[in-house]
Amino acid sequence: MVGRNVGFSATTVSFKIGTLVLFVSFILHVVGFSIARWATINLSYSGSKVRSSYHAGLWQHCGCVELGVENCVCNSRSGDPAWFKAVQAMETLGLIGLIITGIISLSLLCYKQTMTTKNINIFLLAVSGICIVIGLIIFGVENTKDFKDVFTIFDAVNSVDSNGTLNTSFILCAIAAGLCLFVCLPVFAVDKRTPLPTAQQQVFQAPVQYSNQGQVIFPPSGQAQVYIGTAGQQPIGYMPTYTYGQYGSPPAYVPQTSEGQYETPFPQQTDGIPHKA
């Protein structure tokens, strides 16, 4: 018997698709997590070509002025309210969960699969997606309130036009959470319902061929021994799948006694040496 490693070829198509989507989700979340483009406030001044903007991210906030070319100055965030720290915590937990889930998915994809590992993987994926969504909801609600306060201030100044939007990073993290919860989870659930490969499916027999009067016999799958018999006669019996050497040419046939039984042929001996001339 020759063992075969349970790896990529043994996993289901659904699990392969889910793992691919998971890594796409991870990349999108890393980009959104890092870039300071969660929310943007744009300001324009009447009668002037000068425009300014403010970009908020999870870890930095940037002030930009456009005079033909946009120039930005970014600083690390500090002194943020409690709700914003909660957003940072949720998004960080989501990122850590995606990293762990990605490692587990790779191990399931390339090595041995167990139902326990699959259950843990699905649970961590669900928790990661929920954490990301919670952070997005908190940021969206609280940031909308801040937008209203800022716009109220600028509306009092007639020469300033202002508008604010949730920007690219927020959208990327939202897409990442959607892929986790609405693509990866259902696909992994489908894979979970697929039975794991049995021990017989994980091992295959090395093909052994035997020549018998010009015929080639291949043993069927899962059969450790092959059936050997001469043409037109009853089978002699079972022969092992291994081969061994013999002296001289094999007998052309097996003699049969008067009682209908077969005699086991033995090579002729001369001075203890088989087939000596």
C-alpha cells in the first residue's frame, strides 16, 4: 500500500472557493484598516479656487489644501472619544480573526481535515465578520452626528460650501465584512455538510500487473491480492501482490491428478541445484 497525503486534491470545490474569497476579504480589510479615508469633509470657498478637505482614518487624520496640486499633512490620532476607540477595537479584532481563519483555512486546504477544525474555522470567521460590522455601524452612526455638527457651523458662513461622505476605506471594510458573512460562511457551511474522506479513500493501491500466458491482469481498486489462473482451467488460488525471484523458467502448466486436484509443481533438483543441466 502506498499512502496519499490528504491535501488540496481532497478538499471540496466549495472550500477552495471559500478560501479564495476569504483572502480577497482579508486584503480589502487590510487596505481599509490602514488608509486614512474612512470619512471626508470637503470645503470650498466662494470666489476662490482654493479647496480644502479633511480625511479621517482609524489611525490618522489628514488635512489637505488644493492649490492646483493637493498637499496633505497627516497626524496620528489622539484624544479620540470612547466610541471611536470602540471602532478601533472592533476592526482590530476583526483583522486578527481573519488572519487566524486564513491560517486555519490553509491548513485544511493543504493538510488533514477534521470536523472539529472546520467548526472552529467557521466560528472564528463569523466572529470576525460580526466585529467588523459592529465597528462599521458605530462609526457610521457617530460620524453622521459629527457631520451634522460640522455642517451647522459652516452653514453659518455664507462663503463656505461643505459636504461630507463616508469614503473609500469605510466602503472597503464593508465589502470585506459582506464577503465574510454572505459568501465565505455559506460556502464553508456547504463544505461542512460534505462527508470527510474515509481511510480507504485516503489510501490507494499501487497498480500491480501479472502476465499469464500473454495476458495482463490489473487488480481492482482496494484488492490487496490478485486472482491468478491459467486459461481454460480453474483458478489455482490467490497470489500475493509482491513478487519474488525464481530459478529457471516457470512451468508451462499445472498437472492435474486423477482425482481432479492440482499438484503443486516443484522445480527439478540435481545435486541440490534447481534446473541443473
